Amino acid sequence: MNSANEVGWGGRTRTAIGTLSPEMGSGHLPDGNISHSGYFSEMFIADAKGKPYAPKLSEAHSFTDKPNCFGVKYFGFVGPKYGNLLQFGGPGGTCGN
């Protein structure tokens, strides 16, 4: 295989059944402020020829099964210091298993 149609990033927290879910990142939902949540910066994908490119906002889709507890958001290019930014995190709490 020389290429893929999709790429993905993922994360999770885990705890014993019946206990509160832990925080993810610094415990804050993504809001664009990198001091609030965990993040990946300077994100790129390599095409079939190995040339790096940034995912377009319209191509980035997120899924969060417990949005009151955790979140993820791709902001695209936010400037030269951080480049293409994906932020994640959340307070955890009573999220179910």
C-alpha cells in the first residue's frame, strides 16, 4: 500500500467501572487557547509522494462520544508559532463507561 484515503488521531481516558472519569489534557475543553487544553501543533499529512500538507478545515471531522466530558477540535493554521493546531481535553467526571 502506498497511500491511504483517511488518517486519524485518537485518545481516551480509562478508569474502573463506577468511578469518575479523569481529566484529559489540563481538564479544559478545546477553546483555541493553547494554555487551556492539550494540543498537537505543526500537524501535517504526507501525500503519496511524501510531500507534507496541512489538513483543510473542511476535511477534518471530529467525533466525541461524551461531549460534556471531553472534546477535540482542529483549528487549522493559527499562525507561524503553532502552525496547524488540534486541541483536545476535558474535565471528565460522570461520563459513563
